[in-house]
Amino acid sequence: MSVVTALTAQNTKEVRGIHALPPAFIEQQLDAVLSDIGADAAKTGMLFNAPTIEAVVGRLSAYGIKKIVVDPVMAAKGGDILLLEEARETLAKRLIPMAMLVTPNIPEAEVLSKKSISTEKDIHESARIIKAMGAKHVLIKGGHFKGPAKDILYDGRRFFEFSKERIHTPHTHGTGCTYSSAIATFLAMDLDMEEAVGRAKDFIHTAIRFAFPLGKGHGPTNVYAPFARDQARCRVLEALQTSLARLQEASIGHLMPEVQSNLAYALPFAETRAHVAAFPGRLVRLGETIASVRGPAFGSSRHIANIILTAMRHDLRYRSAMNIRFSETMLRQCQALGWKVGAFDRAQEPDDIKKREGSSLEWGTETVLSEGAGMPDVIYDRGDMGKEAMIRVLGRTPDEVVTKVLQLREQRP
């Protein structure tokens, strides 16, 4: 539920105008929501001026809202002012003392603490100053620093770090608002502060990674991505089970490699192997058919999952793959079908990659895809010492992958 405090005329490049709503109308909105539905937590964002802050403080106090996350929004991505300078003192003296958590970025923390920040020690000192204003917790976001995106939470006694690899994208519009809203949501679910911030950090990292490249400036984060991923879990497992049945109805035992096979399918916006489902124990040959040890499950594949995750970094649509036996006959059949065929040479694999368990196929797949020739139908290699030659069939869905595999089933090595 939202209460609008100001209307903005803006796009991905600039804020062209701001219309602050009358404080009395803001109070009416708060009364409408809180008197009827109530709230387990509240998050404040752009407040713009001192009368708005006073209105928000008054109504939140009247309704006894305890879990308040204050995002001290002071400027837009393009630098436009979203909090008048004369309202900063009101924010510090009236709203921050009510906050269970205040979430400034580096420039906002500098304004609030009246201290320049250039080192992690400066962040700690700034957090202590803001904490002394009355907030129970302070989270200073490190997105303006170089290196990993590291945020630091201070509870008055200890500092906690939340770090993620930096995603290099200009499309970060709404990052701070999304982050603080996610924290408020998890606090409303009765998570403690450390867990709420950790879960929210994961959420915003995914939203940034799959941000929309809209407009000519800073496109928005994709808050739908984490939900789309979770909602697809059952559909992914069902699709794998259905595709396995298709394989079992056909005579494809001869396509199984010595190390056996697997068929995997990733969730939309997958980021880790835990987001990729496959068959535990692999698919094994039983004469001319195949069998699975058990039903598909997430996190059950390392090798095929790495192939899919690497492919998805180039094209989010390609979420499925299966490995089959290599033969020159099979390779010629792929080419005769007009498929795009990619290959890598294990002899060219760097030593440091070989030493990292499970990294070879990620390296091989990236080697092929970085050539920029588009997504291939198959990627193969001719093996190496202790490594079986293999063909990997790629597709957008397991059904598409299985359709390709079945086109090869008559081509016996």
C-alpha cells in the first residue's frame, strides 16, 4: 500500500518537475490506509519538504507504527534534488529518531553526518553519528565506492557487511527505493534486522542484474525477476518430467555417453546452480532406453547447469541443455540439419581453469559464445586425457532440446 507524497515528471534521464502534495492530503491518505488495513512496517522515500515530513511523523506516531525504514531520498540518479535543503534538519531531528533503520547511500550519509566519506573507517564513523540521532540501526550503502557492492549495517555495537559482486550496468533507476522497500517487507515478516537486510540484498542484486534497458539514461531495476523465478519452480520440474517421458518412449540408449547423461532446465533469471533443475544421479542407459534414479530436483547438476548459466549470460531465453555421446557421424548429422555448431578444444583450456572443479564446461561454453556468432544448437568437444568427447544440445526449453535429440536418434555411432 502506498501513500503518495509528491508527483514527479521524470524519465530515465532527468526530473523535469516536482509537485508536492498538500500535507493535509498526505495525512488523509495515511489515515485511509492505516485506520482500515493497518501496517506491520512502513518505509519512507521521497518526502521533499519539511511540512510533508511533519505530516508523516505525526500520522505514523498516532498509529504506533514501530518498524519504520527511512530511506533519506535526497537526489535522483541524474542529480536532481528530491529533498529541499531546509528540510534536511527536519528529517534528522523528527523522522530519523523514529526509524528502526535508516538507509543512506554514501552522499546521503555525508550530508546527514556532516562528514566526508572516502574509506571504510569513514563509513563506520558516519554510521555512529547517524545512529546517535536516534535510529536503532543504520545501513550505509556502498554503491558509490569502487569494487564489490558492499553495504555496512550498524546496530550500535557491531558492524555487519553485506557484499555482492558489482554489476556493471547504467540501469539502476529505483535501486535504493527497491532495496529499502524489500527490507521493510522482510521486517514485516518478523525477520530480524540482519536477515532482513541479507534477504533484501539478494533481492536487489537480482533486480539489478536483470534490469530493463529502457530509455536513454538509467533504466529501471527488474523487481519482477525474483518473483518470476520462484513462480516457475513447479513448471520447470513438470517440463523436465514430461520431456523425460518423451525420451523414454524413443530408443535413444545408444546416444548415452559412457559418463551417462543429464537433462536440465533453469528457472527464469537463474543465477546459481540452485536455480537449475536436473535429474539426481543422471540419466542412465538401460539397453536401448534410459532411466532416472529419481525425479528432477533443483541443484542436482553441476556440469550441465554451468553450461546453461553461461548460455543465459548471453541470451536469457536459452535455459535448457542435454549432453549426448559424441561421434563424427552425429556431428555430420547436426551439420546436415543446418544447425549452428560450436566447438572448443580442451587442449586450449588454461591450467587454472582445469584446477577448479566444475569450471571446464563454463570456460568451454564461454569460449564458443564469446565468438559472437549467436547461440548454437550444439556445442561439442573431442575430449582430452580422462575426458570423454561430448555433444551438448542447447535449447530454450527441455521440449525443444528433446526434439533436437530425437532428430539424431537414428544416427548410430
